[in-house]
Amino acid sequence: MLGLFEYKLDGNGDAFSLDIKMDSVSAKALARVDRYINWSDVLKLTENDPEAAKAAERLHTVLQHLGQ
């Protein structure tokens, strides 16, 4: 199905699970979004919040892998 993007977030306490289902069109579009985000600015904005900085780095990695 064109444009498929579904997600499910399950969690309890400190443990969460994120399940994302999408088609290749959506995956390629998300990978392109990565090019428009200035990650150095994001990391500067999160320098006083190490958890947010780590989450931003992980998101960047995921988006790069979608583009492969």
C-alpha cells in the first residue's frame, strides 16, 4: 500500500518498544528528511541535556540506515 506508515508504542516504566511499519516510499522520504536537519545545531541545543543529545544521535543513525 502506497504511503503506509504505522507505528505502535508499548511501554511500562523505563522500558518501551516502538514498532514501525512503512513502505519503501515512506522510508525513502524519511531518509531524505535527514538531509534537511542540521544535526550540529540539534546537538548544540541539547548539549545541556545528554539524554536528548543521545536520542538525537540515535534518530540520525536510524534515518541514515533508512537511506541505504
